[in-house]
Amino acid sequence: MKSVYEIESVDGEWRARRLDGLGDWIEVKISDDLRNQIFSDYALKPVRMRGCETEIQQVSGNEMPDKPVKDQVVRHMIFSAAHPEVIFAFQLATGQWEATYPDGKNGTQTVRRLELSKVRDELEERFG
């Protein structure tokens, strides 16, 4: 499955935006609030991208599944807080996620995968 929201932490605040281009950035100060805002946004209008299945499951009422959203959003937040030098991006032209980070030699390295979770798997392995 592919994520359909770009998530990042900027100056101690969390923000997310839909990768289908609809709407503005969702900005909050607390990571749990971001998760709730993403659920609300998705419940109002599910993100639709050609060739992508979403990690967000449609929920009704106050039901909010822990997985896979919690795994993906919280995992991303924890990693990003520990490694702010890593920049995540979704390349719409190729349909791939990428993460770029300094290589320690005045250059950068980039990890590219079709699934954001696979990018994180590799980064977590590299960074320990």
C-alpha cells in the first residue's frame, strides 16, 4: 500500500497534505492531533490517486483503527524527530517515495521505493 499524505515536521509543528493536490496543508502542534485531522480529512473526501491503494481506512463515527495508520504515521513521526536531516518526498512522475539524507562527505544519498514503509525499513536499518 502507498501513503496518500505527505507528512513532515517543521519547526516543532506537524503538518500533512494530500498527494492528490486537493486542499491545503493540515498543520498542528501535537502529533496525535495530526492523525485525527488526517482521519477527518479522509472521512470527508477520500484521497484518490491512480494506481494507489491507501493506507488510510475509511472509518465511521469515532472508530479509529490503530493499524495501519498508527504504524505509518507514528513511525514516520518518531523517525523524523530522531533524524530531521532526512527529507521525505513522493515523486508523482515515477510513483516512488524517496528519502534523501547527508552522506557525511558533503554529498547526499537517496533511497527510493514504491512504498513509504519500505523506505522507512531501509532507513531504520541504515541508521540503527
